[in-house]
Amino acid sequence: MSKYILKRLLTLIPTLLAVIFIVYFIMDLTPGDPGTLILGEQATKEEIAAKNEELGYNDPFLVRYVSYVGDLLHGDLGESWQSGRSVMGEILSRLPVTVTLAVGAILIGTVVGILVGILSAVKQYSFLDFSATAIAMALASFPGFWIGMMLILLFSLYLGWLPSFGGGDFKHYILPWITTACPFMASQLRMTRTSMLEVIRADYIRTARAKGQKESKIILRHALRNALLPVVTILGINFGALLGGTVTIETVFTLPGVGTLIIEAIRSKDVPVVTGATVMLASFVAILMLIVDVLYAYIDPRIKSRYTRK
């Protein structure tokens, strides 16, 4: 298992190099230059050229890329071209908001999605099953920003129960959590239902019922455990996507997270911030995928034996 984990960590290096290259390349293609965006259009051409030279923006693309990778190997993400603060400090100041949003949404989506998915599979073709499936399809179809706006209209403007913007106490995160969790909840519900339906028709489930075991014990101990592999896969993928994909929700609810930091940095062509934030989020996603693979070994002993043989 340790060799497998080491191999996966080593594959993270070329992945991050590719991510940095793509981000640098895309930012290089965007119109404008940081000197103009920082100093404003009132600045003279000489001042703008001097600023771009100071930032190293006039260097060739590959020179800037190699220089950034070299600094990254020393643990330096650089400084923001706009604020002058370290990129690491900028990200760490925003990261708690994004993590809080993603963790809360993943908990809501996981608990509700798995529980309703199990009930839908056990009560197949019932009113509960049809209702849950219809709601899941609707939630998966609606865009996140639309769900967020509808929740703001209902609970903030009409009822006045919850705040509609800002990242403060617990109440400020309720609507963003629900908005972010809705699409994930739908995919988790459908995957749990499909996986459970395959498992509960297996021979060993019939054998357990024939032995007179309680239905709750059969579902929770035998069926659910064997149905968890695809569910855990969706959980890991969606959690990684939530960490990097909360830009829309953070924008709708004016949350000061990493997503809004990236949007602001793109608008001002702050390449170090965009690259640093993207690299950190990509690292989180890669590590999450590794954790999911390791969890497989503890869920399914057959996978663990395959790792130990290596």
C-alpha cells in the first residue's frame, strides 16, 4: 500500500506542471497587461512599461514558466501583482470560507443522498421512489446560480429568515450550503439507488434473508457496504469539484472564498494569484482522489489484498 501511495504522489508532479503550464498559457493569451490594470489608463506608457518590466511580464513565456516552477520547488508561490501580499497569504485568508462551504455541502449531500437513495432502492417503484427520482432529476437539471437566487428570493426577501450575502456566522452559510449540495445530492441519490438495486438482488442477500436475519441488518451490514464503492467514488469526485467549483456560489452569495479570489485575479490579470490558487486546488483534488483509492481497500478486502501483493 505504501508503494502505491508513493507512486500516486509522484504522479502529482507532472500533473501540477501541466496545470501550471495551461494556466500560464491561458493567462498569456488574455488581452491587456498587468501594468495597465494596476496603474490605470492615466499612467504613461513609460510607467506601464517599467511596471511590466518590474513584474517580469516582458520576459518570454517559457522563461516565466520555468522561473515560476523553480520558485514553487522552494515553496514560494510568489507575490500578488495587485496587493503585493504573498500569494500563500492571500489563499490562506480565503481558504476557510471555501472549505467551510464545500464541507457543509458535502455533508448535507452525502447524508440526504445516501439515506434517500437507500430508501428508494428498498422501496423500488413506490411513491417515495418515484418522488425521489423526480426531485433528483430536477435538482441535477437546474443550474446552481438559479437555485441560489430562488432560495434568496424565498428565504431572504420574502420570509426574511436568512441573510443573503456575506460570510459570517452559521446562518450566512445555510443557503450557500443548500445551493451547493443540491446537484451533488442528486448524483449521490441516483448512484446509491442504482448500486443498492444491484446488490440487493445478489445471491448472498437472498441467503441472508433465508437465514432469518433482520432486514435492517441485511441492508446496512451486507448490502450497503458492498454498494459503497461507486458511492465513495462519486463522493470523492464531487468533493474535489466542490473545492474548485464554488466560484458561482461564492459570487451569488458574495462569499470571500478562493473562487472569488480567482475571479478577481483573472480580471486584474494577477497571474501569480491565479496560478497559485489553481495549483493548490489541483493538489487538494489529487490528494482527495488518493484518499478515495485508499478507502477502497478498507471497504473491499479484495482490493486491499491486491495492494499488499504488490
